[in-house]
Amino acid sequence: MPSAMHEALIEMFRSRPSLTVELLRESLGVSVPIHRQIRLEPGDLPDLAPTEYRADAVVVLCEASDEPVQAIVVEVQLGRDGGKRWSWPVYLTTLRARLRCAVTLLVVCVESATADWCGAPIDLGHPGWILRPLVLGPHRVPVVTDVEQARSSPELAVMSAMAHGAETDGDKVLDAVASAFTIVDDEHAALYSDVVFGALPEAARHYLEALMTTKLREYQSDFVRRYVNQGRAEGKAQGQLEAEADAVLSVLAARGVGVPDDARRRISECTDLDQLKAWLSRAATATSIDDIFC
């Protein structure tokens, strides 16, 4: 089953197909034909055999007459999958036959090792017929630190944050992506923020969380307000849990009841407020720790 990160990355290309052209031109240096329109094409790529082939996303560049001039198959790869080296050529040849235009394969990876594996040439057996996938690994993703650029291309800012949010200038990258969250609809803001948080190490994640609950209040978007309020609610709930656990331990200490380390951890780490209240009630008359957990 595809992961949440896989689905979120695909959604970025489906939500904004022009991102595909941006990445091909600016990150991979690939020229694309002159076009006046960009559309999404169904990703189902059936052939005459019963096997079903389905690409993650298919972006089509069209002339003014709606005539396709190039089709781009976008594949998100989070790990190695040997089957793709057999199915990717099918995607391209089937789509080429269906649309009767040039086709390109763009593979997006969040890890360098996976990107290196995906970029290996695929020899189809016929002399000179070798498929060399165009691979966008983290080192090829542009570093977006300009807020205006991030707000004009939120999906690119998200990819930049995933790839570079923990680097030396990561704070600037995260500042930019946080502002981008405020100009997309709430559903996409929640999806994009989740995928960025999932890709960042702990320190960078904490920085972005703090940023979204302080500096971003000036934007007053529904998503930011909801995020801030959610953080306040979670903080209040956590404070109640900690206060109740401290009360249980304080009463036990006052009564001279010994609390072994494992019991102390059980009380301190409890996330059930009702359970903590029950323990506090028992602590008032307890003569041993067993009286608490009975």
C-alpha cells in the first residue's frame, strides 16, 4: 500500500502540473517544447495483456489546438522496486502510442541512494534502445529561501523543505515553506505540512512547529489558526496530564509510600487522564504501591 509521503508527493504534481515543467527545466536542464496548455492525463496505461499498468501521474503539454506535444510520466520512488525497471518502458511506449507524441520519464526520489538506483540505464535489448530515466533526487531540488518564490510555487517550496530543511540554511528554507502553507487551501496545507514534518529530523521539525505557532499568526489563515489552536489544546491537555501525575507522586511521597522506578515511569508516562485521577484517589489511602494499581 502506498505510504502517506508517496501519496502526498503525487498530489503535488496532480495539483500543480506545471511543477513538472519547472523541475525538468530548472533542476535537470531538460528542454521542453513550446506549449500553451498543460493538462493531466489519466495514469491508467493498459496494454493488450491482462496486466494493469498505472503511473503515479501523467502531465501532457499541448499546443493551442489541444494537440499533445509532449507527455511526462511522473513516478515517485521512495525505495528500490525491481519491477519498475520492467514497467517504466511500458508506461512510455503505451503513452506514446496513445497520444502520438514524445514522452519523458521523471522519477522523484527523497533519498540519494534511491535516486542513484533509479537513474541506472535500462537496456531494452534492441540495439541502441536504452531508457535513461530522468531522476530528481534531493541534491537536484532547488533551494527555496525566498518567501515570494515559495508563495508562488508552494509545491516546489515543500520539496525544497524536505530536501534542504535540515541543512545549514535550513531555517530560511523552513521560513519560506511555512509562508507557502498560508496561501494554499486548508486540505493541501495540512497534507503538505504533514509530509514536510515526516521528512525532517527532530531539531528542524521543532523549529518549524515553533515557527507555525508564533511568526505565522500574522497571516491569519484558517489553517494556521487551526494549527495554533490545536497546539494550544494539545499543550493544555499535556499540562493536565503532567499536573495529575505529579499530584499522584506527591501524595504517595507524603504518605511515605515507596515508588519503584518502573511504577514512577508508569505514572509519569500515563496519557489517560481518567486513569490518573483514579490513581490519585487511591493514593490518598494507599499504604503500598500495589494499592495504586489494584
